[in-house]
Amino acid sequence: MHIFFDVDHTIIDNDDGLRPGVRDVFRHLREAGHSIYLWSGLGSRWEIVHAHGLEGWVLGCFDKPLYHYEAMLGPLGIPVRPDFVVDDHPHLVHAFGGCHVAPYRTANPADTEMARVLHEVERAEALRRRQGI
């Protein structure tokens, strides 16, 4: 699947600290054959990828569509349609399917949202297999 993660308050906090579990989830998803992309309303966020050593897992970074989500994929240069979206805002999750997460604003080592994301991706993948997608 093509999995798109929002950046701010989804995988990083207000101080650009990485949410607990992100590296493990990215590693697991890539090992399972999924493609991982980041997008943000603030633009492509390669600086976050480089700052946290995520280069081996993230295939691309893009501007996130903020309206007319499907129609804006092409104009924003997004080469694939998201199969699964992870975001702290529900709009794109509703548009494409995925997992809405609690906002991650401050460092919290007890945060377990990424474990839930992995479970939801696995559940969505199993459903796709049953449907022959």
C-alpha cells in the first residue's frame, strides 16, 4: 500500500521531536512491502526525514492537499494515490481511508498511537487481500 503520514503533530511534536514508535512502524511497514510517504500543509518536509534518519524508509515528501484532496494530487506532484493516510486531522483520513491519530504536541514517551497505526494498517491490508485488491 501507499501510506501517507502527516508530519506536524502526527509524527513530530511542536519541537520537532519524533513520536515514539515511528521508526519501528516505518521499518515494519517497509519490510512488509509498503511504500511510505510524508506530506505536510507546510510543504515537503525532507528536513524532518534527514533530522531523524528516516531516509531508508520514506520514499517521498510532498505538499499535503488542503482542499479538493483527490483533484489536488496531480497539481501537487503526488505520483500515487494514497491507499492509507495517517493524520491528526480527520479530513484526509475520511477522503482516502486510514487512521486518525491523537495530536502529538509535546514529548510523551508513553504515547502508543504508532502501535495502533500499525494495527490499523495490518487490518486494512487484510481487508484488501480478502477483497482481492
